[in-house]
Amino acid sequence: MLTTLSRIVPMALFALTLPLSGCSQKSTALYDTFSVAAFGPQDIEKSADDINALPWASIYAKLDDDAQAFMVLGFAEPRHSVYQLKWLSANNEMVVTESGRLMKTVGLQNGNLLNSESDAIDPLQLGLHKDSTPTSWARSIDWQPGNHFGVTLTSSFAHKGIQTLIINEKPVETLYVVETVDAPELDIQFENEFWVSPQSGRVLSSKQAIAPTLPSIDITVLKPFSS
């Protein structure tokens, strides 16, 4: 469960975030941003004007039946040919995504995804909107609790048609894709859901299991990162 966040942001977090995110705003501006990025008993809702006025990329994140949280981008780190994006809360919880794929979590009470690796390019990176993108993929992941290391997941992707979402107060047409995931070592199967741009393939919203034995997290991109 994602915990209620303190309104006080540690100075260590400022020291880490400011140089790596490449922002020149003062620490007070970052404090104001994190002070609303709180997981609490009620959903956090931000107006489109407020979201667009912030200098940082942002997302909504929701862990199963918990309240919706507003998170901002603290780190954007080049990794191979893409950026790994690290979304931060004021309580030092972190959600890490890469081409829309959940890659790692830090500080979640129910458990955390520690690592995700594959010898093949993620179909999310190639673009699920393309006919040429493979519809199968495999990776290995590590997670806690339970000391799960190197567990193989195999995926198959299926297009499910066009759906319209309301994102940042605007209707957005998306391609809905379901990823069926098998964890044969654990005899577990589950589904991840992705809503992607039919034009660019960029993931606009998703529902992804953190790991086979952990809850799912909903992520909606409000203000995308631009390199």
C-alpha cells in the first residue's frame, strides 16, 4: 500500500533531483510541487491548467484500490536508446518507467519490483501500433518480498480496438492493447493493459502488475517528458 506522504521534502531529495532533472527552478518551487504529490485517503485531482503550468512532466498513479496520486518526474536518465523515467513522491517512493513499461518501484509497502531485463527490445519501445512489432516477448524480473530473482515472464500482445480516454480534461483516442503474461515457474498468468497513441505508439495510460504476486498500478501520463 502506498502510504500517506509528508508535506516536508527532505533536503537530500532536493540535492539529488535538481541537478539530474536539469531544472533551474529554486528548491521552493520543487517543494510546492511535491507538497501536492501526496498519496492519501482521497484521489488527487489536478486541473489541466495546473498540470500544464508546472515545469515538470507528471503522471497520475493508482495502486489497485488505493487513492490516486499525483507524481512528478525527478530523474530522466538515458539508457541505451531510450530514457528511463523516475517518478517521485514526497515520501521518497519511486515508480520507474521505460517506454511506458514499469521497470522498478521503490518504497512501496506491499513489495517492490527490483529489476527487469530482456535480451530483446520491448515491443513497447518498438511501438505497439506498428504491424511490424513482434507480438511476443520474454524478460526476467526480480522482486520482493519472497526473494524472487530471475523469474522468466513470457508475453503475448493483442490489439483490442480503439478506445477514447479522458486525459488532462481532454478526450484522447487510443489503441487498446492487452499483454497476456505467463510466469511458468509459478504457474501464474495475468494481464497488463496499455492505451497507446495510434500515431506514435507512445503509452498514454496503462495498468501493469508490479510482479506476479504483487498488485497492479495504474499510470496515466498527464504531461509527457520531452528530451
